[in-house]
Amino acid sequence: RILFVGRIEVRKGVDVLLDAAYRVLERFPEAELHLIGRHNPVEGENESILDRHRQRVAGRPELDARVLFHGGLPDDALRRAYADCDLLVLPSKYESFGLVLTEAMMFSKPVIGVRSGGPLEIVVDGENGFLVPPDDSDALAEAIGRLVASAELRARFGARGRQIYEQRFTTEIMVANTIDCHREVVREHSGSVGLGNVSTSLAGFVRSVCGVSEDDARLAAGELLAPRLPFGVPDYAKTLTALW
């Protein structure tokens, strides 16, 4: 059971994943691809990913039956999908982080990501999964096939992924690292920009980037600096925990 979690769109590499998966499913008749996420067609495209998929599997019910689009799922069903899968694939053209990789690693699942952005800091190639070039369906098909073919490799990568998760990506560790990062930013910049000048500096930045009037820039800076925290939680660490 091959799992993808994310929006069904080109930026997430679903087109590349499907192209690779058709070949893998033909090679391994018992394999299935499960895609969880809402369909997000790009404006201006003549065909959506789902349209192209329907054309590709037309007249091939045995292949169509093993590519399952589940749409968005509630949290409990999503956790069950992680628990039930054998590997997770995230072939996005770019990911700033790649949270679903760490979620799969939490369930001791091997993962496949791309050599770009956040996955480079999560996937240790050959230890807890594989990294492939973006937009390379051949490399992706080969990586998926290697994991589908070997239960031993999946178990070894999954166990290592759980270790990496416990060492680096639990909520407690992520919150502590985030706070350390924010404190470092404060230490580095508090001397060069006095606290009284933050609002003025931010307003100037907003004005230069967005091209808005000086009054609108000041208003935006005031909104961005408003002393409020999400979830109604007044404690910074608890707020970050809720966010993660």
C-alpha cells in the first residue's frame, strides 16, 4: 500500500507520482496507490490531474481499481491511513518542510521525498527512505519499486525513520528548537533595531515590498505586531505546541 497525502495538484507532484505508479502497479499486481487530499486543479490548465488519470486508465479496470482517491479525511482516518500503509511518497516539486514525511516516520514507515527544500532535512537517503530528483518519474518509479519489492528494506527504513522522528521531530523537540531559533533571531537583531523602531521598520518594509501607501503600511505593521496569540493560549510554548 503506497500512500500520498497532500493536495491533488501539479505542485505536489501528483502527475509525476501517477506516471511512476502506473509502471509500479503493472510490475507488482498486489500493490495499491492511495491518495488522500482534496483535488486542487490549477486555473488555466486544459486538463486536471484527475482528467488525465481517467484517460490513462480507461479500459483498464484492473489498474483503475488500484489507484484510489480518498479526498480529504478527518484526523482519525488519516492516522489509520498512515498506520495501514507500507510506504509514503511525497514527490512535490518543492516543499518548505514536508510535515507528512515526519508523520509517516512517526508510524515507522519508510518515506520517499525529493532532493529539494525541506525533505533534504528529513529524509536520509538510504537510511529511512529515498530522495529522488523533482519531476523524475523514472527515478521515482525505481525508488517505489525497491521498497515495494523488499519487506526487509521497508522494515529497516521504517525503524530508522522512527528513530529519527524521536530524535528530531517530536512535538516537544520541534517546539524547543523553534523557541531556540526565535531567541537566536532576537539576540542577533535586537541590538541593531531598537524595540521602539520595530513598528517603523516593519512599516517601511511592508511599504517597499507591497507598494502600498504610508498610512496602509503603518496600519499593516500595527496588525502584524498586535499582541495576540492563536487558540486563546497566553503561553508561547503552549501556543507553539498547539500549532505543531
